[in-house]
Amino acid sequence: MKIAWFCIPAHGHTNPTLGLVREMAAAGHEVIYFSYEQFREKIEAAGARYISCDDCDLHIDAANGSNRVGKDLAFSIELIVESTLAMDDLVSRVIPELKPDLIVADSMAFGGKLAAMKFGISYVCSNTTFVFNRYSAKYMGQGMGGLWSTLRALPKVSIQLKRLREAGYPVKNFLELISNDNETNTIVYTSKEFQPCSETFSDKYCFIGPSVRPVTSPMEKTAEKTVYISMGTVVSDREIYKKCIEALCTTDLQVIVSLGETAGDFTELPDNIQLFDTVDQMAVLQIADAFVTHCGMNSVSEGLYYEVPLVLMPKTPEQMAVARRTNELGAGVLLQPSERTAEEIRKAVEKVLYDDRYKAAASGISDGFKRCGGVKEARTFLETIARHPVL
């Protein structure tokens, strides 16, 4: 079997796929992975053939509009269209040459989904966060305001979709473009138990559990209780780190902080605070008793896999969905933006450290993760789809 795989340039979307890519390659299947130079080494190490998308330049400044993605429908659709058209020459040349049996694309790599539509190739969505439908979307907290902004954006959206159709992409409406239904084959990197409203998704959704890599650099535990703090690889708010350090600097806890960037203005710290640019997160979670997190899906899944209760401080709607589900299942304490003071952070950390119910809930979710079929189940899922394509 030959698979063309598409992903966006983000660690949180690429890393979970690599175990499955490795499994497919080891089984003798050919994986051709469309990605970007910063991910090339790890993609090739997983056994895939790498195809660069770095020269596919956008005609709009996506970086400066990052805060608008997911909030401004017209801008989001424009970004999808521009990124798809930027890749059109590459995709239109390479896909007919490859003749893949399947196209697997990240849920945000819309160009891959559109390529499957354009060339009549079976499509599988790779979903590295929760899957959302009209039931589970409530966890993101979007209400009537979002509906009104969608209605206002429709004229601009129609113009963008026309551009796609003119380039040979047979997309009917924006919902067909940005969402999946119960007929869409989808791999989901979590468990049914953790997925909100999982009973509303069909058997086309394959819940394989999180992709957790092995420890490479062990971390030493130096206190009875260890707290790990990380706000992800994309850091935009250093003040939250300062509040966390203020909250815990006078305790007898071992506090490990991963900044995602250089320490800079963090100086003269007490001995119990250990500051790092980056860490082996799996190694830290193996010794951690509490995890203060921005609620990226990978970070939360990894923390819960290691049975670590969480202090939840999400920033985006998707992160809020992860936080609400974790809080709902009793494995973490959710702090709203107005509650993120040093004092409230300290109280939340103490709550998850010393109330055994949080640890028990995290252990229950971990058990659910470990019951999933993992990459072997996903391989069987893909092989079955390839044998019985639906075009």
C-alpha cells in the first residue's frame, strides 16, 4: 500500500503521527509524507519518504493572523484556500505520479483532504485533538456569537470557495471543507472514554489512544513531591511562568519548569525551582505528581497517561475543550484567566497534589488509554480502507 500523508508545520500535529508512520513502514507499506524541513529528520527516521512543502509560499501573512484563525471564519477559509492553492502545483504534479492508495491528512491540513477530493483518492483524517461535532463542540464554549459571525462571513467565504472550484477542487460548501461527518474515516489519538460525546461518532472513527514515546533522558526526583510546569512549545505569555514561580518558590516542592525558550529575565531563583529551555517531557512526567499545563492535547494526554493530575490553564478554544473534559472527569483543576494569580495557582497545585481523588481520576483515564489498540489497530484500520476504497 502507498500512502500520501499531509500535515501542518506543528510539533503537536506531527509528533503523534510518527509512531503510526513507523508501524506502517515496518509492515512494508510506503509512506510519502508532505511536510516541512524542521520535521524532515524525524519523519525520515520513522521510515517515510519526505516531500518538502517549504517552497509553497502563501500570499497572505498567516503568522500575523494566527490569533484570527478559528475565530474569524472568512480569514480562516481564506488561509485554507491560499495554502491549498500554494501547494496546488506540487500536489497536481506529485500525486498523479505517486498514485497513492490512500491520502491521510491532519484535520487541519485541508490541502490533503482537498487533494483526495480532486483526484478521487480514498481519504483518512488524522485527528490529533478531540473530534468535534454539534455535540462535542460545546466543550469549546462557542455560542450564538459564533453563529452570528459565521453568517456575516458567508459572502466572503463563497468567493474563496469559488477559487477552489476553479482550480479543480470540487468542494460544495465550507462545512464540507472544514468538518468531518460520520462517513469520514478518521484516526483519533485518544480513547473513547476521554473523547467528549464519543457515543455520537460512528465506527468510521478509530480511537487508538495517545501516541506516547519512550523516555530518552531520565530526570532525577529530588523531593517528595514534584510539580512540572509547561505552557507548550509556542510561548506568548511569560507572565504566567512568573506567577507559577511566585506561587511555588517558597515551598518544599521540586518544581521543574520548561520554558520553551531561553530563561532571559528569570534570575536568582530558589533551589527548589529548576528552569530549562526544553526537557524530555516523558521523563519529567514519570516523576511528576502534578502538571501545570496550557492544555495542549498532547501534553494533557501524556500527563494523564502517566497518571499525573493537572492544573489546567487553556488559551485557545481547543485547549479549553481539553481542559473542560479533564476537569469534568475529575483529573484536574481548571483556572479561568481571571483566577490565574499566584495564590490561586498555589491552591490549585496543592489541591491536585493532596486530594487523592484527582490522582485516582487520572489513573482511570490512563487505564482507558492503555486499553486502546494503538498503532497496530490504526494499521489494520488503514489496510482495511485500502482494500475496500470508497470513491
